[in-house]
Amino acid sequence: MGRLDGKVAVVTGGSSGMALAGAKLFVEEGAHVFITGRRKDAVDDAVASIGRNVTGVQADSSNLADLDRLFDVIRREKGSVDVLWANAGAAREAALGTITEEHFDDTFGLNARGTLFTVQKALPLLNDGGSILMTGSIASVRGYPSWGVYAASKAALHAYARVWVAELKDRRIRVNVLTPGQVVAPGLETTFDAETAAAMEAREALIPRGSNGRPEEIATAALFLASDDSAFVNGQELIVDGGTTAV
């Protein structure tokens, strides 16, 4: 018996990386999963890689019309949602003094605004006793130069969780933040330019275990928060970073 047998899960930004790994694991544990992504080809490839019990919807979480279309599809096909993983987000660096209005608006538009409206538009479909998880970042608890706007957009999720726990308590809907450290999918290193590779290596050296996280390691933490295994976990931030923020 799977830990998500008979459940319906939504994973935004689920066409790649740790969210795709999570969507695959959710299906293995018995769920039907709806995944989204901005690019249709990436969504189609992800659906093919999952193989069963999955529906792909091309959608940009910063676009409210796209979110309406997503939840209309879910309403027609399944009628309700048990697990919502609001994962869609973007990371771009800009140091203080170089930050543009466009950079700020794009980052907050997807990471903070998009997450809020994803949850709000899902609420009519969310079953009582359901689970909401949002993807944070250790950038919000560490002072990484050039990542101030991104860090602030992710810190907003912690505030959402604390407030929404109180607002949703009568429906017993849990809200938590899953905060990964540096995660690199196998083979991805080959796509980095020299500057990116150097930065990744420097951050990898800060991880006590000495190696980056893998998407599957974040997926198992997401499954914990999605399932009844975490029934007494509510309003919390689960940091999965190999100990980076502990030292």
C-alpha cells in the first residue's frame, strides 16, 4: 500500500529537477499527479518519463489565467486535490546597485505572487485534511551576495505558512515549507559555464557531507510532507541541505 494511495497531487514546476523526481515518487506511492511547466515540450517529456497516472498542463504560475486553466482541468478530471506542492519558481542573481525593476517584478511575480495565487486558487478544490507544501531556499536564511531579491521572495513563503496555518486550521489543512540546499541533477554539471561551475564548487565545499544533494533526496522529503507521515508537522520549514545551514 502506497503512502498516497487514491490521492490527487498537484506539483507546479514539476517538469524538471527535484519536483519531477517528487512527482515520480508520488505516482509510485499511489497518487495521480498533475504537473505544470512553462514549456510544453518539457511538460510532455516529463509526462512520458513518469509514464502513468499523470496529467501535464502547460502553465506559468505567475499568470493567473494559466492557474485558472490548471484548476479547471483538475476540477473536470478529478474534482478535488489532496496535496499541493507549489514549487514553481525562478532564481536569478543581482547585486545591490544593479537590481532592476524588471528583475524584482519577475522574481516576486513568480516566487511570491505566483505561489500565493496558486494556493488561493487551489483552496476550493483542496480536501479538508490536505497538505500544502511550498519550495523555499536556504538563500532566505543565509546571506549569499547577489541573491537578495531571490532570498526575500523565498522568505515570504515562511510568512505565508505561519499565517495560513491559522487561517486553515478549521479545515485541518497543513502548510509547510520545504527548503532545499544546493541540488544538482546527475550530468547537469556538464552544462555549466566556468563561472557557474566555480560558484557551485565553492558552495558544495560548504556542505558538511562534501557533496551536493540529489533530486531524489528532496523528493523523499516532499513525500514525507505530502503524506500522513507528517500529520503532526504544520507551519514548519523543513530544511534539507546536508547540514549547510547548521555550520
